Amino acid sequence: MKKEGIWNQILTYFYLRKRDADAPKNTNIFLMHGMNRLSLFIFLVGIIVMIIRLLKR
């Protein structure tokens, strides 16, 4: 198992990078990555909204 950086994990969660073929295929892992993907997406949308509100002042 190779060590991955945070940016590689984010790219994998958002399907911008191909998944590791050796990664285990498990329903729990699939659901965990889905929740991580959703939370990262909501977080990024929130940051963008905050930046837009700051720039509109």
C-alpha cells in the first residue's frame, strides 16, 4: 500500500484521478468515500460562498 497525499485523495474522491486497482472493494469503504466526497463538495461550496460574500462588500 503506497502512501498518498491529501491532494491525491481529494482528486480520487472527485473522480479526477483513477482509483488504485489494488484497493479493496468493500461496501463500507465505498459508502465512506461517498460521504467524504459529499462533505468535501459541501465544504468547498461553502468556502466559495464565503469568498463571494466577502468580495461583494
